Amino acid sequence: MIGTALLALGLVLIVEGLVYALAPSLVEQMLEALRQMPPEARRILGGLAILSGFVLVWLAKMLGA
């Protein structure tokens, strides 16, 4: 269980690091777009991201990860 959590965290850090390393200006544009969104829309977006993450973890577990 801990191994799977560490694997997932490592993969997230790799993807996040790639975004910052390969497209830093895109990150700035996305942060500006987020600043312009109303807080409620950001909450909904965050909730959808959490739900998507749970679904992906569940699917991975069902496939034997």
C-alpha cells in the first residue's frame, strides 16, 4: 500500500516537473487564467480533479496495480 502511494506521488512529481521544465510560460498563462476564474469555478475544477484522481486510482487497483 505504501509502495503504491509512493509510486503515485513519484509519478505526479515527474509530470509536474516536466510541465515546469518544458513549458514554463504555459504554466504562467494557466495561472493567469485560473486567477481570472471565479472561486466557485475553481472549487468545481478542483473537485472534478479529485474525483478523476479517485477514479484513476480505483481503475489501477482493479487492473492489479
